[in-house]
Amino acid sequence: MSTTDSPEGAVAPKKQLILNAFVESCSGHQSPGLWRHPDDTSSQFNDLEHWVDLAKLLEAGKFHGIFIADVLGGYDVYKGPRNLAPAASSGAQWPVNEPLAIVTPMAAATKNLGFGVTVATTYEQPYHLARRLSTIDHLTKGRVGWNIVTGYLDSAARNLGFSEQLGHDDRYALAEEYVKVMYKLWESSWRDDAVVLDAQRGLYTDPALIREINHKGKHYTVPGPHICQPSPQRTPVLLQAGTSKAGKNFAAQHAEAIFVAGHSPSVVAKNVKEIREMAKEVYGRDPKNIKFLALLCPVIGATQEEANRKFEDYAQYGSIDGALALFGGWTGIDLDKYGDEEELRNVESNAIRSAVEAWSKSAPGIPKWTKHTVAKHITIGGLGATVVGDPVQVADEMERWVREADVDGFNIAYAIKPGTFVDVIELLIPELRKRSLFWDDYAVQGGTYRENLYKLPGQKGPLDEHVASKYRWRAGVEASEAVIPE
């Protein structure tokens, strides 16, 4: 295996990268307006064949998984308040369909590809979601992950019975109780061997091996038991994306993979380091077992010149209104109130100034950051890094992210769909393999998402060090000995 020097001078093996395709059941996703490009098919997201073809392509390219984002409301801050027109007219994550529905047809057409699905804890009862995710885990033979989010759009809150969102830390306190209810349902209410299917005795499930969880907390009262029998993973792969103080604490305890976004490694390196340290020192986890995935939108050509031409071609389709609508939803800031030529480094908003400073470091050639230049920056790749170059240059940049930010892989956003993923498979992955940075095939053929994420045959459930494993009611253990943690 190829090696690299560690900071201490010792020789360490290179990380083999984890690659997920980053999509949403909508048009354009992170590249607003590019649904208009003649080679883009993202506006066909209502068609089953669109998703099945994408899954087949990604599995043929040996992608680890497909990471499906989701929102429960529209981006209505820009030119607001509560103004959906910019997002609706440009197709900026509007309309957007429910993500779980597309997983089973994709799974039926593949056997190795994992599926990370975004579902918010804030607006759905855990008993209901536990059943939905267990069902998908059964139907995919254990290839589902749950991206745990708490929501960030007030438009979603209003449509789900709230006048506005819960406070940020309150949402995480609710999520903390929520996942513990999920662990109890998935791991504690059925013994591994409860389903016996004994036709001669007429015994489907041994009732002595099912029990109520009797959860009574601040937010939820759930007697249980779980309505589904144990699925292949029991607990799906746990994904998370928050890097606030509360989000980092939540991630350090629960997340198996964490999605980070920034225009350069320096933007995310501190968060990665802090979460790894917290996981080890507070929760007793091996920090290497938390996999960090950075948002990356590669524009790849056989040469730098070809890549530049592609980028210029894509850029002419980007929607300024769509980009500013997305920025408003992501940050809560309406840039419409600023003048077209106003220098955003000088405005009163700390959030805008810090974002602009981060962008300016990664794109030093832009002399003046206005709302227009911010929007142009977002139109291809959103809030993540957009890398334009030949396969060697893009692979170099990925290695820089690993070296400087200690990430383990990337969620690949598309400029055009499926063209970006085709270019990754045909141009980039061969270069990554030359450098021993990407596997030749899945570690476990027909394996679960977790087995292939960790490259550990037989590791269907959470690692022993993970908090969820403490809830597991294992075969052969009496109920009195398998205490349900609080």
C-alpha cells in the first residue's frame, strides 16, 4: 500500500477515501439553475428510472453510497419575508420530494450501494420513524443510513404546527432524547433471536423475547415495543452534519459519519479535530471510527483547459436568484437589502463577513465581494468547495483536504447530473486508484452499509464502543440481564 509521512515523521498508510454522491429529490440541488443545462437530467427527479439509472451508475463506479439531502420547507428568506418566488421560479430546491421513497427501487437495482437518508427529528415521532427506517433496512438488506438533522427552515416549522423553529440548543436536546428512544426500540425491545419461524409448533415469534421499553422522558412517552423485528443492521448507519457546540457534542457521541462543508480545509479542520478529541475523551470512542466527509463539487476535464471550458459552460446557466434564495435559507440572511455593488466585507453582519472572508481565502482572485459575486460562487457547488481541474489536480486537492483537515472522504455534489458523477468515475477514480486512495471493489459483496463503510465483514450493527451497542439485547441473554439504559 502507498504510504505518506505523518507529522512525527513516521510512515503511515494513506487513507482510502469514502465517496458518496450528494443529491436531493429535486432539481439542481447545490447548483441552482443548472437544471437548464442541455446535459442535465436532474429535473427528471419525479421519474423512478432517473434514480434507478443513477444507482446503477454509482455502483458500477464503486461509490460507497448515495447521500440524500432533504428539507421540509421552501427557501423563502431572500426578498422576503416568506417569499418563495425566487426559489420557485429558479427551481432552487423547490419542488422537493420525500427521500425515503426512492431508496427501495434503487436498492432493488443494486446490491452494494449504501443509502444515507436525511430525516429530521424535530417534526416526527420516533416510534413512527423507527418503523420506517427498519422497513427500509430490511428491504435493502441492511444498506440504509440515517442522516440525523434537527431542521433549519422556519418555513418547515410553520407547516408542521409551529409558529417558528424551536431554539437551536432545544432542538438538539430533543434530538438527544429522540435517538435514545430509537436505540431502545431498535436494539432493546427484541432479542436478536426473537423471530423463530417454527412452522411445526406454529410459533412465529417467541413472545418472551419481546418487551416494552417504557420510555418516559421530557419530550416523548413510548411504551413500545418496536413494531418491526430486528433488521440486518438494527440501528442504521448514523450520519450527522451539525458543527455548532451542541451539534459537535451530539456528533461526538452518536455519529458514525459526519458531513462537513467549507470552501477550504482550514474552515473545517478545527471542527474535525474538536469532535475527534471529544469522542475519545468524553465518550470513550476511537476517533478514527468517526468518518468525516467533506462537501466537494469537482469540475473535471482531461486537461485544465477542458475543465475550465466546462466550468464556464456551466456558469452561464447558474441562477443568481436561486443562489441567493439558498443562501438566505442556509444563513437566515436576506442579501436583497444590500446594494448590487456594496462590499460585503463592510456590512454589519458578522455571519456575512466571516463567510466572505472564508470564500476570499479560497478564491483570492475576486477583487470585490458583492451579493452578485457571492451568488456566482454558490451557483456551482453551493457552500462547499468547487474544484476545477484535470484528474491529477482534483486528486491533489482531495489529498490536501485529507492532509490539512483530516477528512476521510467526500460527499460529491454535482454541477450537472449525471455528468459530474460520470466524470468522477471515468476520469478521477482511476487517478485515485493510482495513488492507492480508492478501493478496487466493495469490501463486502452484498454487505451492509456499515460493513462497507468500515471495511469490516460481519460488522452489521454499531461498533462495540458506540453508545447504541449498549442497548443491544443479544441472543441467549435473559431479559433480566439485558438492562435497558436510560
